[in-house]
Amino acid sequence: MLRSISLFVLLLATACPLRADDVSFERDGQRIDLKGEVIATHEAGIVLHTPDNKLWPIQQEEIVNRQKSTGEFQLQTKEQLIETVLSEMPQGSQVIETTHYIVAYNTSRAYAQWVAGMLERLHRGFTSYWSQRGIDLKNPEQPMVALVFDDRTSFANYGKAELGEAANSVIGFYSMHTNYVVMFDLTGGAGDSSRRTLGTRDIQRLMSRPDFQWSLATIVHEATHQLAFNAGLQQRFADVPLWFSEGLAIYFETPDVSSSRGWRGIGQISAPRLQQFQKAAGQSGQTFLPDLLTNDDSLRKAATAMDRYAQAWAVTYYLQKRMPEKYDAYLRELSQIEPLNDPPQAERVRMFQRHFGADLTQLENEIRQMMQGLRP
């Protein structure tokens, strides 16, 4: 009898739509009223998921009012999402719809189409790669969004709300708040009429030039972050070690500008990262792995970021090539970390050691040996 009652309750809960939450909070002197679904709760605050697929981390002291709404929580339809996205872009912007993306742009349509095609090729390569590894990926309920601005200035003006002054010095970024990947037209400045007549083949030729490769790799890197979060490999605002998140994105970032059928750059040797790793290894004999596992700030600080990104790539490259099954098991465990659930730093190390062994010194030596033997 109890089993029957439990089954009935489960079925009822599954059939009933989720009620939305009304949350009001004050930030930077402004009151913000939102309707959404609270997906994480902590003594320090909450994370609110709104119908446009944005996530709002809200501190407890910011909350003015929180109560259950009379309405249901539903994600926006594609048409509603397009309307939301266009409202955040400069006037006159347009969109391109693909199988998995909405690309909003205020630059040339040819460039936006090229970006859309690149994103779809990356998506095919990404999903094929993990499917062949036996990793179950989830299908997002909404299309992923990319914003393409006509020049660096308009891009930076948009990005300052999230990145501050750093928006002036980056090529693109993925926002865990909005779930957008944001970039600007790399082929020319605003008002360049010759650029606006470029066709796809012209853009392809431009992008194959060596001076564009690093910029394009950055865009691919950020788009890989977006894929990882939307496919369920990671959860937004979860405490996944930063070296893992960045190493995974670097592993996919080698651009593939020639293929129209898929993405062939996955797992290739990253020449800039390898050279940086070898340079850092030659300058310092100090161990890096224990600190890399726990010290996220070392990837954020300008003084150490170049070395740390190279080390994150090196560890990822080694584990993917030499210990793929253990890497996949580690990835699965990390994907279960929920927003606002921040394990102690010591637990990060223990989790890593459960999958790859307790002797970090031996593992680091093996990584160094592999990197010494690689050639770009």
C-alpha cells in the first residue's frame, strides 16, 4: 500500500508543472523583480533560473521579497527568446537561426552566417566526440545564443556590464549568467563597406591567415564552454575546478576553418600552449599540479595565467590521451556538482586522486615527460 501511495505521489509530482518563484532584490541601488525557478539554495543566497535561461546568483542580503507565484515556470519559446535577445542588441540587429543556435548580429550577414556555420561544425564535432566516448549529453530545451557585434567598441560596451574594463582586452567570452557566447566581427572595423560585401569564401581565406588563428581559437574556446554547460558536462555556477573547465575548452579550441562537414581540431597539439608549458618548465623546477588543482585564482591573475593555462592544457591532454576512461569517470563526477555547492579544496584533491592515483608527483613527472617529447 505504501509503495502504491509513493508511486502515486511521484507520478503526481511529475505531471504537475513547476510553480514559479517571484523574487525581488536590490543591487547597485536598483530594485529588480524577477519570476523564475529557484534551482539552488544556500545560506549565502540563491540561484534563480528565469524563462530566458539566465541564471541569477542573488545574495541573501540582497533579497527584498521571495514567494511562490500563482503562475507556472516555463522557458521562453524560440520566438520569445529571439525577441529577448534582439532587445539586448543594438537597434536594427537581425538573427540567423540554425539547428542549435540563434545568432544575433549587427554586422554583415555573410560574417554572421560564417560564424553560424562554424558553431554548428563545432557542435557536431563536440557531440560526436563525447558520444563515441560513451558520455551521455543532454539536449538543451532552448537554442544556444551567440551575439556578434560589428566591432570591438560595440562589443566592449556590451561586455562591460559583466567584465568591467576587461571587456576592452578580450576577443570574446561566454557568460554563465546569460548563457550567451559573445564576440565581434574579426574581419574589419565598423563602417568598412568593403567588408560588408565579403562572401563566405573571402572570410574563409581571411580566417586561414596565421594572424587570425589565435583570435579564432579564442572564439572556439568560449563556444566550447557554452557547449559544455549546455550539454550537461558542467553546471553553471557549480564549483568545478577552473583548470578542468579551461583545459577542456583548450582541448577543443584548435580552429578548423577548412572543413564544412565537421570539426577536426579536437585534441590536436596546441602549439602556443605547448611552447608556454615548455618555457615555464625550463624556468622553474617547482611542482605545479597540487596548486593547479585548487588555486583557481592563479588562472585569473595576469602574472600567472599564461603558465597556468598551458599547464591546464597539458594535464588535460595527458589525461585524455593516456587515461581516457579515468578522465571520463572524473568528468561524470564533476558534472554532478550543483550550483552553490562548493567542496573544500582538500576534497578537490581527494576527488582527483580517486581517479588518477594518490602520487601527484609521479603523475606530474609523467606529464612533463610527455610534453618534452611533443612537437607542434
